[in-house]
Amino acid sequence: MRLDRFICKSTHLTKEQALQVIHDAQVLVNDEPILEEATQVHEHHKVSMHGKVLKTRPFRYLLMHKPRNTICSNIDEKYPSLFNTLDIKNVSELHTVGRLDANTSGLVLITDDGHWTYKITNPSKKCKKVYRVGLAKPIADDVSLKFQEGVQLHGEQALTLPAELTIITPTEVLLSLTEGKFHQVKRMFHVVGNRVISLHREQVGAVSLDVALGQWRHLTLDEVNSFRISQSEP
């Protein structure tokens, strides 16, 4: 964790105030003053300020049912931020684990634990995401096989990784991916001559969406740990 973020997460200082105390040599790491805010500190480091050893607040892990026309950003832009609905302290410390487009609804994971986020979003971890997809026209018979074999997206050198397709109706399917390229679901269906008209994420890893639209909850300890275990290196 960056030193400035560590200070913010273990005190009530703003980022600007944390930068000031660091630059004023008021922060010690292992009893040595550190003036660079980007310095990485970990649990084995002793970080102190004004003679007091600092300890960060516990990490938080949330699940939210994102509505359409909201964005996975900490600030409002063209659409409002989904963080507006979180009635908890220190919201600014949180971030979404990956992003959903403004017009996509469904499961979003939220945390302040960057290492946990890496376990989920790094392509090498192959964390499964399941999307419910509404299509403009009936799906062709050969799409399932094409997605299993991988398709060539415009601007990409490698084929997509194998994806699992489950047909619910001719114009509604479930698509399971283990990667997250930019607009990947929409681009995959464009390659096979179809168009996505609705997109909803139902599952990430072993965690499924189970709250009403716009609502959120804390993840259980088992859910949090499921990513650390199932996505761990062999």
C-alpha cells in the first residue's frame, strides 16, 4: 500500500493532509523519515507519526446490485456514481473491482483492499464472470462452439479465451468469461453478427447476486476468502 494511502487509512487525515505530513518528515517507516508518498509499506513495516505507531482500519468488502445509468467511479460524471448510495464512512477510500459500463446492471464488488482486487481482476487468475445477455436477434446455432474456441476481436492479436454459452431463449443467453477485455461481451457478439441490447452481470467467482436493484451488503468471510483460495497461484 502507498504510504499516503496508509496514512489516510490509519488516521482521519485527507490525502492533501497526508502528503503534507509526509513531506514535512513527520512520518517514519521503521524509525526512518520517508518523504516519498508513493513508498510501498506492508504489514511488517512499523509506520509512526508524531511518535504514535499507526494501524490501518480493517479492509471492507461489499457487493452491490448496480442499476443502469450509474458509473463505477468515485465521482459523478455524465451519470451519477454508484457510490452515492453507500451510507458508510470513508466512502472515498473504496473502489470497484473492475468496472461495468453505465448501461450495464448487476453485480459489482467494492473494496479498499487493492491486493484482493488484483486477485480478481488480473487476467492470469481467470476469475469467472457470468453475464445475462439480451440480443437483438436470435442467436445462431454455431455461436456456442465459436465462443468455446475463441473469436478474434477487432484490434486484438490473440483470440478470446474459451467462453461458455448457455442459451435460455433464442434472444437471451448466459455468457461465462474468464477475462475482461474492453466491452468484451458486446464485441464478441458483434463478431458473430449479433448485437447486445441488454447486459447484466449475475456472478463473479463463486459470489452470486442476491440483493435487490440498487441495494448492497457486506460479503461474508467465506466469500472474501473464496477469491484468495480459488484464484491463488498453483
